[in-house]
Amino acid sequence: MKIVVVDAVHLEENHIRKLRSIANVKIFEDAPKTPDELKERIREADVVIVGWTHLTEDILKSAEKLKMVSIWATTCHYVNLEAARKKEIAVSHVPGYATEAVAEHALALMLAVARKLLLADRHVRSGEFDWRPFKGWELTGKTLGLIGTGAIGCRVAEIAKAFNMKILAFDKYPNFKKAEEIGMKYVDLQTLLKESDAITLHVPLTPETEGLIGKKEVEIMKSGCVLINTSQGKVIDEKALADALKSHKLSYAGLDVFEKEPPQKDNPLFKLDNTVLSPHIAFHTVEAAKRCTEICLDNVIKFLEGHPQNLCQPVRPVSLK
């Protein structure tokens, strides 16, 4: 049996030993540069572990032996699930491993935005020391709008409560019990956009959420609102966001994710001073990386034992014996 790690996944020596104790293992540390290179990497694989590379329908069709994909991430969108279902390929993911990491990063972006930390840092490094251009604003007493109230969204709400923020929330499937525990109020999306001083996104990428925040939604937002995104880049229309930041309809944006990753070097967001940007690192802490790998590998082991877990969709059990 052959297991292939197709791209950059956090693996420590004990993780590699665990894999090699159950199968012949091939580990690639960089993403494949072309679809043909990816096809060649997984051509003989029974199990694939993937961190960043998209397994399209065409790619899956070429992998004749493939029976299982273990995604080193919470999201399932790296794999064409319909194509996997047709080929009876099990696809697992790692839910919940980075709840604390992503929630803390969302608040870090919000604080950096509120206190203009990047601009202040550049100012000091340039040899200047004038405090007057860097008047910030306090989180205390402001209204935070949460779009998506899964584990991460709810954790953001809990942390924001420590800043005495008022929490409004929108979710297609509201958790009223959790809302009561935290002290957040569910409202419709239009109300949230209209009343929030800062908005943070915590939704998966689906056909329904792609482009969720576009020109129309930005126009509804309170003038001077701040937008934070640590979920998926395609949830926001980047052109509409850049236009709103240029006109100062929105005062600031803190982004960890982009429509295209890596972004184009001429991305207009890069030219704006009222942005704080990070390279999709919200999940990336020592603790979260280890948790993600351990669960990802456990997903493979459980599948091989005939007890698949953390599946992105139901699949008929397949034996590799």
C-alpha cells in the first residue's frame, strides 16, 4: 500500500515514523507545479494526504488506485467531493483543530487595525516619532458583527466579550443556546451590516457564501466600518472591498485570506495604507499544526482499520486489505 503526501504539510519525525509503520510513504515538501506533475505524484497512491493542492475531477479520474484522501485542513473544498463520491473515494478533514488560533488571529487583526500598528511601526523604523497621526479607537463599547457562528465564530465572540463589545451575529443555522451563553444577538444580515462597527467573517466557502460580501453589502455597511476575514478569500469581492477602502467608506480591512492565493503582485489591496495583510497564517501556531497533523494521520489509520472518521461526506466503506 502507498501513501503520498502531495505538498507542504507539517510533519515531525514521529509523524513520519507512524506513517512508515503502516505503508510505503512518499513525501513531497512543495506543491506540484502543474496538473501533470500532480497526476504523476498520486498515480500509484492508495491514500493521499493533501494540505493546499486542489484535487479536481480530472485529477481524481487519473488516480486509479486512490481510495482515500485525508485533507490537512478544516475545509473540504480542496477536493471535488462529487467526483470523489462517484469514485467511492473517502475524503476526510480536520474539524476544530485551529479554533483558538484563528479566533486569536482575527482579534489580532482587529487590534492592529484599531491602533494602526503597522503604520506606527513603519513610522518609528523610518526614524520618526510623532504620535499625532496614529489616533486609534477602542474596541470597548463597539458593535462587532459575526458572520458565521461555528466554533471559531463563537470563540471570537467570547474573546470580544472580554473587550465589552456588543455582539451581533448572522448564521443560516443559528445556535441560540450558545448565543445565550455568550451574550450575542442573532439578527438578519442586513441589520448586522448596517449596525456593526467591525465585521468578522467565519464561514466556509460554498456556492452560497462565495461573493457573500460584495458591492451591495458594502454599501449597506456603516461608514467607517472595519472588515476582518480569516475564513476564505472568495467570500469577499476584492474589487468592491478595494474600492470601499479607497473611498474610505470602509476605514480598514484586516485580511488573512485572498480570492487567489498567492495573490497577484499587482493586487490593489497591497497599495492601500488602510489594510493589514497576512499570508493565510491564522491557523499556523505550534499547537494547532501538531493537532492538525495528529488528527489528519489518525483519519488515515481509522480508515485503514475500517472505521472512517471526520468524513466530508458519507462513502461506502472500502477495504485496502
